Amino acid sequence: MDDEVRISEKQFRNTYAAGFETWAQLYSLIVKDAKLPSHCFFTKNTFPLLPTFPQSLELEEHSNGLTASGFSTWGSLPAKCARCIPSFRRRVQLEVAVKDPVLLSISDLAPTDSYSTSWFNSQNDYVTVLVLAWTYILSARWAEIMSPACSLTYTNNLAKHYDATTISNNPQHFIDSISTFSEAFGFLSRFCTRHNIVDQSHAALAAVLLLPCNTNGIRPLLLSIFYEPSIECNAVTPWLQGTLAAIESLAGEKLSIFGRMCMERRPEVACIWLGSAILGLQPKLLQDVKYGQIPIDLDSAAWTGTIQSFIQQPVSRPLTVNGYIQRADECRLLFLCQSKNHTRTPICQWKPFGKTPKDDVDLEVKVHEHCEGHGLQYQEFVWDCTEGELKLPSLQLCPHGIQGQPSIRKAQCTVPVVWKGLNHEKEAISENATRNIFSWLRSDGYAPCEKAISKHEWFMTYDSDEEQELIEEKTSMNDLKDVKKIEEWLTCSKESLL
């Protein structure tokens, strides 16, 4: 690599092609069959690690609503290690109720192509009605388990009850007619079975789960499909350029096609992408990708069995090869050991490139030089409850941790690469990712062998040439002032000696 940081032009093109071909393969897969595969629907095994709300959950009131809190516990995978790496806790706070209600409206102006009825068994579209039904059912369930207890009320006069005319004469009749969670769920189940629209009910449920959206957890889940574990921080730009070029050239303006491609990319979150398609969220999410705004949330990743960051992957075996340690493994061990200045999760999910001489790594890394099997592992979750902490039963994700390989169905791709999205001059996303992860890794300073990296222009955070000139000018003026102060001090010192 001629440049210490930038990838070569050949690597840039190869990475672009890899991104394009990955998504072109998804397109080739879905055009053969419009029906939704089974992994798009909820089962008893969907998100098995997701912590459930206990009835004794302690709720904290704030200006905008209510929050629930707890801790997720993390540790290392079983490893051959002479030193024990202690587990650690991460504080989790979730918004569970808001002061102002979410108004759900049905509009003729809403996008009509965000999903397709060809996905379902019945061509009669019941999705809108089912969304309203699930909204009521989940609200009823939450109202029943919330502590202290509360009740459902209609908050908008546009949502009229079927016998609202009887309210003024017999208010009690209206209250008694409101169905419980179990009753409403039973009504819906029988209705869907009778009309053969169980699959549409799954889609509606997925959409409703996004309405109270825990954005800190949901957005990372949805956008995790654009993450690829093999891509390094300085190659993010061509990877996303190729990805976006494939989506634009193959799906075009057809949001339903784009949505189906996303469902195939990561089957673990296909049901959530189905919900986003029902709500027409694809354009907003795609816009985030164009700017490289792909957040991560370790807790939601653990609960859903998805990979959102290189930090989740196991440490290499062996750790040291020919006297060098991969920088990605340095990051993993520093975070796993909760080393000073490395206790927070790196916000950059793309792994750093290159390797470091083993004699130049931090002590927390060096002591595990001969260990095998370390890797980040989610262990359990504990809720803050009214009677203290409530520990939920833990399930291991898998014996060897998260490997991060997409389990997509295979299809032969014959689509030629479209190169119009290739732009070697616009590497802002790679630049930001590289600067971010190296700032996290080298918060205490760079290794002696990394001088060329630390001096690279990507690590100079000037917004413009004019700003750089202004900073240099101010630096020169400050240097002159310092010289004058030294001269004055020397003069005063001489006078005091005379």
C-alpha cells in the first residue's frame, strides 16, 4: 500500500464490486419468488434473549414519560487463559411510556409501493386494519402489566367506538365493552385464521413494534444489514458506494423490491424490516446509509443474535502471528478488559486496518498474548424492580459467540457491476471511520511505528484550507508572544541579579 492509510485504487474497485455483487445476489434471489420466506415471520424462537417486562418493573417518571432501567452483563467466551477477565455491567435505560400519545392516521398520500400484496397469501389487503388492531392489543397488554396499574382510554375523538352514541346515556357500558389483552388477541386470531391473513397479521405486528420505537436499539438493528465484518475502516466508502449502486440500479424507486432485498440480507432481523416496509421507512433509512450514519447498540445486537460491530467477533487464534497483533484484536481485548479510556463501546463498527508489533501493544493486551478463545459474550440481564433487582434466565447466543456471517439463501448472480457509483475522490465516510476508531484505540498516543498514520491528512480535522491557514497564523502569533514573554522574564531575572 503506497499510502499508509488509504487503500489502493485496485482495492477500492474490488471493494466496490464486492458491495455491488452482494446486493445484486439478493436481487437475483427475490425476483424468482415474490412470496415472503418463513424467516420474515415471528416464531417462538424470534429474539429469544430479549428481556421481558416483569410486573414489578420499577418505572422512573421524567418530563416526557416513563423509563425502565436495568443492567446487561458481559464477559469473555470460555478461553485458555492464565488470567481471569472479570465480567462487567452496562447500564440500559428504555423509554416505556410517553406523556403525549402517538397519533396513528391513515392517509391517501402515504407511499403505496413500500410493500406488495404479492408477498402474502391473500391479495386482499388487510394490513392497515391489522395495524390498528395490534396497536390496541399491545397497548392493552402494557396497561395490564404496568406498575402502578393504569387503564386504556381513547385520546382522540376521531377514534370513535362502534357504539359511541351510547356513551352519553350509559358511560359504564362503554367502559365494560373495552376488551382485555387476551380477549382482543383471541378476536384477532380467529379473524385472521378465517380470512387466511395470518401472514399479514405478522407484518402488521412488526410495523406496530416500530411505532413506540426505541430508536437507540431499533435503528442499529435495521441498519446492521449494511455492515460487513470483513470490511476495514479505510474501505467503508467503496463498500457503501457499491451497495448503493446495486440498490439504485436494480430496485430503483420500487421500495418494495428494496425492502425484500433487506429482508434477505440478515434473516435475523427480517421481521423488523418487514415492519419498516409496511410503514414506508425505507427512504429515510437509505438516506442514513448514504451518509455513513450506521449506529450500533450492543444490547439489541445480543438480544437479536445479530452482529453490528467487529468488537463482537472473537479474538484471533492465535493472537500473535510473526510478532504482530491485529489492531482489531487490540480493540477487542481492551474493551473486554475494560481498560482505562476503553470502557465505552467504539461508536465505529468498522475494524481498524493493520497490525502492531507485540512489544508496542498495551499491557492489557500483552498479558493475553498466549491465550486462546477470548471474545465478547452477553451473559445476562437484570431489571431494576420495585423490590430490588430481578435477574432474568440467561441463554448463550452460541458456543463460539457471534461469527458475523450472514445466513442468506444463495442464488447465482449474473448482473454485471454498474460502475457509475464509483467515486474515488469522495472518501469522507472512510476518513471519518478511520479517524474515529484510531482515536478510540490510540487515546493514549500512537505506537512508535505509527508515526506516518498519526501524521496522515485524514487525522487533520480542519474543515477547510482557510481554517488551517488561520490556525497556523494564530500558532505563529502565539509563538511570537511566548518568545516576548521569555525575553521579558530573562530581562527581569538579570535586573534582579544586579
